[in-house]
Amino acid sequence: MIVSHLNANDPKGMGWLRDVVIRGLEREFQLRNGAKMPSGDDDAKEFVWFISVNGGEGDVVDDEAEELGFRSTYGPAVYILTKKTVTRSLALEMYGKPRGGGTNDCKDLLELPPVKIEFVT
């Protein structure tokens, strides 16, 4: 769980989520992937991440400097990161990319599987 003054309901907060949290998950994936067991290992596991953004609906504030005459403001947000462990074979089936040019080539997990983000109000 992460508590941040930046709320992903706002563009600045979404940038923080992408630049800090998701890049951190990508870096962890790259480090772990570099030290991975051989691809034929049936016991190998992969992680799939889910992020729940609990940030509320925000408030509308009058602001004549804005084009529409108002702006939305958001308070702090709580981010709950959940890690689901799946077998490497399932991860390869769902997210793997072919190694080489042909479709019959072995698949490999070259990048972090998609991170599902859910907004909770």
C-alpha cells in the first residue's frame, strides 16, 4: 500500500503513478527476468500486478484563470498494489512475444505484463 499526496485522478498524479510506481515494477521485472531459471522449468512463476487507486471524486473549485472557469482538485490517494502469482506457462500464453520472426518460434516474456489499474471512489 502506498499513500501519496498525488492522486492519479489528476494528470500530475497519473504521471507520478506511471513514472514512479509502474517504472519501479518494470525495473523489478527486468532484474528478476535477468536472474530467471531456465525457460523449461515447470515451477517457474511470474507476477501480474493490479493497482487500485482509492482517491475519491474530487472537488470542483471556481477558477476564472481556467478556460472553463473551474478546475477539479483531488486530495491524497491510497494506492493498493496487489501481486498475483501465475505459472510461467500461463504468463507466456497470455503475454508472451515470439522470439524471432516466425509465429511458431518459442515465446518469451520480454516486458512486464500489463498492469491493471482500477479507480475506486
